[in-house]
Amino acid sequence: MSDYQNILVDEYEGVVEITLNRPDKFNALTHGTAVEIMKVIKSVKRNPANRAVLFTGAGRGFCAGQDLSEVSERNDEFSFRNHLQSSYNPMVQAIRSLEKPVIGAINGAAAGAGLGLALSFDIRYASEKAKFLTAFIGIGLAPDTGVSYWLPRLIGPARAAEMLFTNERLDARQALVVGLVNKVFPHDDFLQESREFAKKLAASPTLGIGITKRALNKSLGVTFDDQLDYEAYLQEITGHSEDYQEGVSAFREKRDPQFKGQ
Ligand code: T3D
């Protein structure tokens, strides 16, 4: 997994680490970046040895959203809708539907579609240097890449409206308070903390985590009664897994479990 122009990909201890790697452009997104991310996610989906994904950014920013330096090359025929539907939408859909834990190590600014990318992760750890802004209205655009879906769910509709209408920037501490990120660390420590966390998840019962992610995704659009039915259906799957057998045996034998994600 090394022949990429816009990202770096590293593998260790069950973790696939994807680094957005266009630091001179604040890791701004292009169609090519989205295609490369989708390729890696597809490969992770197929490979049972890949049990967690960690995203971060090279340099000062996490991701500044759409690469605005390439928009001057567009002509009148350019379709924003087609652009989103062929690049950023399938990218965040692939991440959300990947039944493995996806963690963001947010090193700097996440803006526009870059915020949408960050919000598609299951869990976000942030450097003290991270900041979060919607950016769209700053250039007269409506939100995309799932920002108008996740933001009200994570921080509430009124706070989401404020961020979207005013392009307010939240620093890492503010993002922690409103629930946009899970933890904040000093910049020098945060990547190592994020990696340790990703390795810990990769050694967990990742089949159960994947099915849990399916339950969380489903809960966003159904009634309580329907979700109860769905939980019972999913428990049928995890209840017949090797990890469940191992978890119960380890509990009885008073030892640490060795989960395989099966
Ligand atoms: O058009 C469509 O395709 C529709 C889809 C849209 C999806 C979107 O994502 S729309 C939103 C696009 N993004 C933005 O509007 C964000 C623009 N950038 C910023 O607001 C700020 O740069 C940041 C808050 C991200 C960072 O601020 P700061 O002060 O820390 O850094 P800076 O000096 O502004 O930027 C550093 C460099 O990154 C600079 O390059 P230079 O001057 O050093 O050569 C800047 O031009 C470059 N950069 C930042 N954002 C982008 C970018 N280059 C290309 N595209 C960017 N989006």
C-alpha cells in the first residue's frame, strides 16, 4: 500500500495509518485524494489483519477541505453535485460503512470537506493545535461531505447553525467541551497517544466493534422499538463469535482475553 500521490500509508500491529500528505496545501482535498483514500479503505475492508484505521495529516493542518487552488481550472460546465457524488460522498460513505474502528488524530485545522472527513471517523483525538471550522459559508457555499448531518447530531442544531452560518473557529478545548472531539493532548504527545489508542482497539474484539458500528449507524434513522429488534439480530452474530467464547473463557479463568476479531 505505498504507491500514492496524496497520502502516506503505514501498517503496524493491526493498525493502518493514513496520513494526508499535501502539507503545502494544508492537505486540501482533490478527487485524487478521495480515490486514494477509498482504495485503502477497500483494501482494509478485505484484509482481516487490518483491524483499525488511524487518520492524521502531515505538517501544520489536518485538512483544509476542497483544494481551492484547482477551482480556477473549472469551466461553466463544472457540476458541483457530480464532483461531490463521485469523490467526497463515496469517500465518507466508505469510512462510515467500514466495520472496523476509525480514529482521527487531528493535528491542525479541519475545514470544509476536511471537517466532513474528520466527522466521518468514529472517534477523534486532537492536538492542542487543532481547530475546527465549517469554512463553506466563508466562500458562499452550503455544507457538504456530511457536515450538515454530523454537526447537529454531535453538538446540537443551534450550535451547528452558529458554526455553519458564521464560520466560527473552535479551538481544540472548545471542540472538546461541545463534543466534537473525544480527547485533547499536548501537541508533542498527541500522535503517540492516538497510535496507542488505535493499537489497543486493533487488539480488541474487532468483529464486535464492527457490528457495534453497524448498530450505531442504524440507530441514527430508526425508532427505539426497531433498534431493539436490530440489536437482538446483531447479538445473534456476536454471540456466535470466537471472541465471545474467548471473552467468557478468559473471564472464568481470571486471565486476559486474546481477541482475534473473529
Ligand atoms: O468547490 C467545490 O469543489 C465544492 C466543495 C467544497 C468543499 C469544501 O471543502 S469548501 C471549503 C474549502 N476550504 C476553505 O475554504 C478553507 C480555506 N482555508 C482556510 O480557511 C485557512 O487556510 C485554514 C483555516 C485552513 C488555515 O488557516 P491558517 O491561517 O492556519 O493558514 P493559511 O495561511 O490560511 O494557509 C496555509 C497555506 O495553506 C496557504 O498557502 P501559502 O500561502 O502558504 O502558500 C493557503 O493558501 C493554503 N491553503 C489553505 N486552505 C487551502 C489552501 N490551499 C488550497 N486549498 C485550500 N482549501
